[in-house]
Amino acid sequence: MAKNITPRAENYSQWYLDVIAAGQLADHAPVKGCMVIRPTGYAIWEQMQAVLDRKFKETGHVNAYFPVLIPESFIHKEAQHIEGFSPELAVVTHAGGKMLEEPLVVRPTSETVVGHMYAQWVQSYRDLPLLINQWCNVMRWELRTRLFLRTSEFLWQEGHTAHETGAEAEEETLRMLDIYRVFMEDTLAMPVLTGRKSESEKFPGAVHTYSCEALMQDKKALQAGTSHYLGQNFAKAFNITFLDRQNNRTHVHTTSWGASTRLIGALLMTHSDDDGLVLPPRIAPVQVAIVPLYKSEAEKAEVMAFAGQVSRRLSEKLDPLRIRMDTREDQRPADRFFHWVQQGVPLRAEIGPKDVQKGHAMFVRRDTREKVPLSLEQIAVAVPELLTRMQDELFAKAKAFREAHSHRVDSYPEFKRVLEEQGGFLYAHWNGSAEVEAMVKEETKATIRCIPAGGEPAPGKCMVTGEPSLQRVVFSVAY
Amino acid sequence: MAKNITPRAENYSQWYLDVIAAGQLADHAPVKGCMVIRPTGYAIWEQMQAVLDRKFKETGHVNAYFPVLIPESFIHKEAQHIEGFSPELAVVTHAGGKMLEEPLVVRPTSETVVGHMYAQWVQSYRDLPLLINQWCNVMRWELRTRLFLRTSEFLWQEGHTAHETGAEAEEETLRMLDIYRVFMEDTLAMPVLTGRKSESEKFPGAVHTYSCEALMQDKKALQAGTSHYLGQNFAKAFNITFLDRQNNRTHVHTTSWGASTRLIGALLMTHSDDDGLVLPPRIAPVQVAIVPLYKSEAEKAEVMAFAGQVSRRLSEKLDPLRIRMDTREDQRPADRFFHWVQQGVPLRAEIGPKDVQKGHAMFVRRDTREKVPLSLEQIAVAVPELLTRMQDELFAKAKAFREAHSHRVDSYPEFKRVLEEQGGFLYAHWNGSAEVEAMVKEETKATIRCIPAGGEPAPGKCMVTGEPSLQRVVFSVAY
């Protein structure tokens, strides 16, 4: 058992922070509520960026950069938007030694400044669709923060698109939601529910918000990515118009969608255990750590030669694995193993003199601790297979966990009992009113995570009022 | 001639802005002095990032992320640092609806907050060297701004390293300077002088600053990247100490080095002409634009089939070229050609019905307008060769321009005359005093760009005072 990590059963919140510290993923910054993303954590973000960026570009999006400072008046132009973001703004009042004529806010999100520029760039239907993404930092001043999950500054990507028709924009909104879902499930091995948000939970300024909702090991929900259909709300606020195919001047329809460094927290809480971080192979910055073990110079020579061969077998593939050779000589083997365990590296290849004699390396799976001796001849094929199996099993395990903690409840007393005793995702009927939603939240802290899409909607009766309901919605206590 | 671009000879500053507008590289943001980097401009930055990031990682550096907001008191901890940056700070005084107890500055650079964290991370010589880089936005409030060259917000990378000894840190400083030089010369086809800055021109807080200096087409110098040996200045200000190999507690030696989106402006002013942007092939986001030309459906079928084959020949290589198929049907051929000209795309492949009959595509070089017909069989080999030749010729041309505008001057009257009549880099002897440097700057606007390294230093006499000088230094009027 890891002495530097509090077990989940004892204190889940402390476990989370301990896993981050042990894996050297992030630190608290000197400014309250902000974080420093350390190299191990940032490398995970770089992997996420690479996969998502490729998917965005494959679907026709390009990257750009909009400024971090936004005139305060911009935020006021969309009524819901200012209401939602006003309490969280950080404001620059002085610059260059002088007080500014108009205060500037550090972007909490960029719909407003993007809208201002799109109004200049879009003239005709020929300029549409406009499909732009940006990778950047944003700032939302938070009182209660937690590394990765809720910090005053975080990194994210925000896509902003403009379209001729509402139907096309809605299609884009759902396309990007699905890109997030596939990324989270296939790359992060993290199953997510997708669906629409209730009116109370949607993005300030959106017509519809859709989200990906994951279930963490403490049976709380985590919103892992959102995609918004903004209708013509921002187009009207920022006067983004175009000459349509009938030569009429019309407002565009816009979308926005984002995923952030919060995903690192989600990934951590989906797979990690009481020994620390567990990373699925597809997202792991280091997939195989090779640990040569020797005591004498003679042993060193033969072990290092063999380790070099192992490394080459894994590197010379068309799609080379991400490997790291651990050449530290000033630490005990147990400490070196533990380092890679707590960094969440999927496979550790231990190579000592006895392994060399037997002509194999001992591969140890991070998640199951299973030990698999593989000869040089087997490595090139068997290691990728092992990693694929591990990826699949991590996803299956997380999905089974979610299924085991998804419950159908039909009455409000049952809802409260199951929520308290079991937690997880509660599927219940709801009459669609904000009042009932607010009451449930007030009394139980559970919110509607989403109105799930797909499948045959089965009507029923609201668990609180008995009024008719078209389909069950998903409640949960959420991060 | 491009009607949307002012010729260089008429108004160089306007030419620069016109090339940016015509190429859709960037726009002025609503906040004064800030910019929006548009997709075409940002794609160039992404290419720069990819090449530099690979070079940083190959030399053992890892990426991380430090917060954008820094307590104002941090900036005051290093005396020269606050003096240098104080006039340029943007200050957050309010957040979350309240006035902050301590104002926070938007980072102008991150030595201070990095130093604060390094003090926590470094305990022993075993933790060194610490080799961290970050890609981020920074803010320096500027009164007179120019897109890419000087903006209140810009994007950059900043490397921050900590070492056991001064010698090792100096070596790192020069290693990174050379990585910049090679990148600028080989990838951007932009020749640069490297050397040390004078005391007056060095980074606030550095012991030594080294820079890469390029010469623009208007014969003004542009500082394109800097690398600083910080000695123990920041280590002492932030108490970054370690137990050395003799078990003594010692301060680390640090470096920092940075290159920014300013490089896009440098690239533009090195190669572009009166028709707009010219990009060297190695940095161009699109290397070949394929433009099929047809008037009837029958022509379209055969032209598009041939264009598809051209595209495949260029894409199926091991190292595929970056190509774009221009399928627009609502614009005249001349407008389509002009679009790619002004985006700076190195090669345009025109394919009309007559070309298909002859079994070739007509490749047009952006820089020389040279037309080269190439058959399908030739393309896979000849196009990369053509791009390599173009890359080499752009570098040679820029280098010849610099040589033609580098002058040795021996007296101050000669200095003033040559500076006024010719501009460029002026190699002159200097007595090393800040007073002479300041007087020359005051009287001529020329500053010491660098004290060049390498070669046999040839002693002489200061052009102003006649006092002894160890070597010539390079003066120029600079951006």
C-alpha cells in the first residue's frame, strides 16, 4: 500500500489530492484557486490536445487566437451571458501605470469577442460556415476550488462556429458532442452519458446545451464536456449578419463547444486506485517504462544491452510506442517501480540478470499487477496487444461500475433513499419544471445531469408531482 | 500588381499592414494594442510550435503550465526585474465581485512565479537540472503597437531551467540560442546574427542576454529570440536552494529563453513582396495549392480526375506534403490564383483541360513566378526538389540582402552618414560605456543589437571616443 496516499474508503477527497501529489501532476499556485500544471500532468494534456485537435481538423475546423482581455461592456451585450458570468469575472482596471477608461475582463469564455470579430468577417453565405477553434487559458473566479476540477484559471479549447441555418448549427452541435463522447470513451476509456441539459443547467446564452456526463468512483457525476447551440442569441447581440442565398440580410446561427483540463481530474477519478494514478494506454504519455536492474558492472553491461533491444523492438514499429528508459542508479528498485506506478504508466518492463538469462523481460500491468514474461521475439506483437487489452478492460470496468450505480427510481421517497444509500446516476421522471428541479437540488443536492438522447422514450409520471413526463432524466450529485 | 497592397517603396509600414490584411493573418482586437490571430496566421504559428517543440524535447525539456496571474509583490522581489517591467503591467484589482487584497498582474514573463515553484520542487542536486518550457500568452502594455511585432498581448514559449553550476547554465543559455538560430535559418530561411546584448539592452534581471538579430527589408533590425543567463539573481530573490554534492545548501543557477508570435512579423518582412506574403516551404502551412480549372461538366470530370492523381502523388510519400485542393466554383481563376499568392503558398499547381491533354500540371513558384510543367511521373520527386530549391534560394536571397546592408564604419561621422544613407547593420568599435551607447541612440535612434560571437576578435578604437575596443559591435535602428 502506498504510504503517501490516503485510501479512497478513508477519505476520497484527500485520496484525490494525494494521487495528484504522488504523481506530480499539479500544485497549488501562489494565487488562491489557481494551479500549476506540472510536467507529468501537462504531458497528459498534450496527449489530449493532440487527439482532439486531429479530430477537430478532420471535421474541417481551423485554429485561431482571440485576445485574453475583453471589454467589460461586451459581456453585458447578451442578457443571460452577463447574468451567468458576472459573479466569476476577474477585472483588469489598471494597465501601463494608468487607470483604464473601460475595465477589461479576463475571458471566462470567448463568445463575445468571437462574435465581435465574426460580425466583421462574415458578409455573405459564401463565408459560411465559419469553423474556428482556439486552445487557451480562461478565468472564472471560484470560491471553492479543487485541482483540475474547479480552478480559477484553467486551460481548454473552445470551438466557435457560425452557420447559415439553425438546422446546420444544431447538426454541428451534436457532431462535436459526439466527437467528445468518442474521445472520452475510446481514448480516455471513460464511459459517458450524452444528452441535453435542462433550462436551469444550460450555458448562459445558449438555446440548448448538450453535455457528456461521467460517473466518478465516489458515485458523483462529472460534466466532462459541453456543446452549445446558441441559436441567433449572440448573432443578434453582436450583429453577425450575412447576405443569404436569396440576397436577404440575415443573422447567422452559432455554436460553441469546449473541453478543459478538468478532463485530467475526470481521468484520474475514473481509473486510479489506492496506489495512485492509473492511465489508459491510449492517453498515457509514457506507455512502457523499462527498468533495468543490476548490481555489478558486469550485470549492468548485459542488462543494459538487453534493455536496449527491448526498447528497439518497441520503437521500430510503424506506430512506435511511447517508452521511457529508467537509468537512475541512485534509487532502490522498489522506489523506481513505485515511481512508475504513481505516474500511472500502463506497463513496466523489469529486466534483471535472471530475466536476461531466461531471454525475457517481465512486463507488469499497472492496473491488475499481472506479470507477463515476454521474450524478445514476442515483444513487438504482444506488448501492443497487452496495451489494447488493458485499454478495453479499463473501459469495461468503468462501464460496469457505472451500470452498477445507475438506478431507476419511481417516487421521490425512493429517489432520496437510493441517492443517500447508493449515489450514482438516478433515472427518474420529471415534469419539466424548474421549480421541481430547484426543490430537488435544494433538498438533496442532486441536479439533472442530462436528458439522455437515443432509445425509445418511455413516458411516465413525475416522481414529485405525478404529472406526465415524456422520458426519464438523469439526476446525480455532481462535481 | 496587387491593388490591395501598398508597394514597399511607397510606404513600408502600410505595406506591412496590407500584407497582413490581404493574407488574412491577423486583425486588430477590440482592446487597443491587442490582436486576433486569424486561422492563416495561426497555422504559421502552429508550424513554428511543432518544429521548436520537437527541438526542445530532443534536448531534454518538458512542457508545463504556470498561472497567468502573479501576485504583484513577486515582481518586486528582483530589483532590475520590477524596474524593467513595472511600466508595462496590466493589473487585476477586482475578482469575483470583490476588490482583491493584493493586486495581481497578468504575467509579462514568468521568471518570478516559476522561481517561487522551483524553490519548492528543488531539494537536492538530484533534482537538477530542471528543464521546463511553457507555451502561453503574455501581456506587456504597449503604447505604440504593431500587429505581431509589438502587441500588448502576444503568444510565446518561455523556457526556464535551473542548474547546479553557472557553467552548466551558461552552456544551456547558448544551446538554446543556437536552437533558435538553426530554426530561424533552416526553417524560416531567415539569416540571423547571434551575440550578447550590451548591459543597457539586456533582460531585466539577467546577468547576460544573448539574442538572434535579423535584418528586415526596410534595413531595420528585429530581435527575433532571446536567451538569458540569469545567474543566481532569481534563485536568491525566490530562495531556490539545493543540497549540492558536498552537502552544502547552495543557490541554483537559472536561465530563461523565449521566442514569440513576433516571428510571424519577422518572417513576413524577410520574404514578402509587393503582391503579399511569401512563405518558405518548410514553414508554410500549405505547401502546394492545387487549382483545377474547367468550364463544362465534361472538362470538370477529366480535370478533377487528374487533379486527384496529382494530389495522391504528393500525399502518398512517407513524409507527405501539406497540400490544399481549391474546389471553389464561384470565383474567377485569377481571383483564385491571387488568393493563394496572398496567402504566401510556395507552389500553385494549375490544372486545366489543356494541361490534362499534355499530361502535366503547371507548377508556379510564389517567389519567382517561374512556371514549371511537371508530368504525373515527375511530380513525386520533382516537387519536393522544387520546394527545397525555393527554401535554399529564399535563404540565400535574404542573406545576400543582409550582406549588402552590413557596413564597417570607423568614425562617428561616417556612422551617421552610412546609417542615414544606407541603414542596415553597422559594425563599429565602441568603448563599452553605457554613456556612449545612450548618446548614439539619442542622436541616431540606432542601438547596439549585439556583440557578435565567433570569429577572431579584431581590436580597434571606439568610433566616438577613440578609446580601445576589443571588437566591433553591431548597431542598427531596430523594431
